[in-house]
Amino acid sequence: MDHLEQTETVAVKLYNAGLPTAVEDPFLWIMGMTRKKQSLKFAIIGAGMVGTAIGFLLKKSGHNITAMADLSAAHLKRARSYTGAVGFRYPSQAADLADYLLITTPDDRIGSVCEAIVGGSSVKGKKVFHMSGAGGLDLLQSSALAGASVASIHPLQSFSSIDSAIANIPGSYFGVTASAGSKKTSADIVRDLQGIPIYITPAQKPLYHAAACIASNYLVSLMSIVESIYLSIGFSEKDARKAYLPLVYGSLKNIEKQGCAKALTGPIARGDSGTVQKHIEAMACNLPAYSSLYKELGMIAVKLARQKGTLSYGQAKIIMELLKGVKNEHTN
């Protein structure tokens, strides 16, 4: 047996066992060749950005998007241009036309939408999915009790438009939480979206999603603070972004190559307590609302610098004392 045959055999065994872990990702292309492709009938409930993009990609991969449902006629018209699917106002009408139901509504509506589907359509033997990052399978309990297999597939990706979602989903990790009857199918669907499935237990979902929010939403929030600081000293918004974005991109590249601890640079990594003191004083005088954030992030940076090995115990102690002395300020 040559190397390719051995690799393929391992890949098929891993595939048949269920979801891959990160170390199995190189086998995904082999799995795609060895798995018999079956065209499935999907109904998508929720014709927003994510639902429309997912429908487009599923159709592109060979599946049939038989129906979409949404309260907005405009959203349904837009979605049809991407998926070719017939549109309905009521979820149960769309559910009647498919074996695989994908709920892509806002998280707070998933449970009630699922109940509406069960109340107006038979889901026995069908697969019902939602795409919430934090929500568990309990949101689909009504479908499970009615005889459906249930799962959640959540893309670890940020979407600002349908077209950006279509471009960004392939290659992204998907957090998958699934009942026993839909685990393998969930992984197959993620692969058809050219994503990488990774299993998340129901208990892990809130922390998994919190980390995703910090990496994406709170990064945006943090950059807005950076902008505010530059604006306060006379930069234009345009110049502020031109100034800090190359720094951000460089830091992300360093993290990708070296990990967080080794990627850390700056005054705390160098043990430059004098500069830290100047920062604290400037923040307190000019932007006190951000002082507590500077303090908390600085304390994390001290820990990373110690891990990196560039900050001595004595230097760390001095900087920590400076940071602990920062007064917390709150905006109204």
C-alpha cells in the first residue's frame, strides 16, 4: 500500500467515526473524493445574510434549496436571486418541501420558529438544524420530540454582507453540536460548505461563543477605542485607520506565526515601567473612561510577557503595582 492509499484509508476511518479534529483537517480533500455526494432537499427558515449565503453555497455544492421562509417579502426576493428557492411567509410551508430544515433566524426566535414548524408540518425522520453560536439543542426540543434529528452548525466567521459571507465561509471552522442521529450528516454539510467541522458539546457552547465574540465583536469595539484616542489628539478618522491598521495586521500575522505570548511587543514586554506610567497619567487626564480597560489589558500583557520570558519577576511586580493603582472610571 503506497502513501496515498494509506492516507486515504486513515481519512476514511476518521470520517466514518464522525467529526474531525483540527489535526485531521489535511484529510478533508480526500474525504471529499471518497464520499459519495448525495443531493439533499433543504428548506431555509430566515432569509437574512447568513441564511441566503448558506443557501447559495449549498446550492453551489449540488444540493437543492427547495424553499425559504421569511416575514420580509424583500428578503425572500433577494434570497431567490441567490438560491432560486421559492419563498414562503410561514416556516411550516417551507418545511413541507424539504427533508433538511435549516433555521437561520436570530437566536431569540429559533425556539418559537421551531415550534411553529412542528405545529404546522410533520418533521418525523427529518433533520432540523440551527446556526446559533451560543444556543444549544434545547432550542430544537419541539422538533426532537416530534421525531426529528437535531443539530447546530455555527460558522466561526464574521459577516457584513451576503457576498462577504459567501466569500468568507469556505475555509472557516464550524462549531457542531449534534444529536447522535445527525452528527455525521452535520459534518458532511459543513464540508459541502467547504468548512471545517469541530465538535462542541452543549456545555461548551456559551464559552465557545463568548471567545468568538471577543475575537470578532470586541476586537471591533477595541479598535473603536483606538480610533477615539487618535481622534482626541487631532487625527482624522481616515488617518487614524491608516495609522493603526498596519499595526493590527502585523500583530495578527505575528500571532499566526508565533502564538500570542511570543507575538507580544511594546513597553510591558520590555519591562518599560516609565512608559506605562506615562500612559496611565495621560489616560487619567484625557480619557478616564478608558483607564480601567488599559489596566485590565495591561495585567494580561504582564502575564504574557512573563510567559515570553522578556519580563523579570521584579519588573512584572513594578508594572502590576502601577496598574493596580489605576482608578476605575465609568461613563454615564
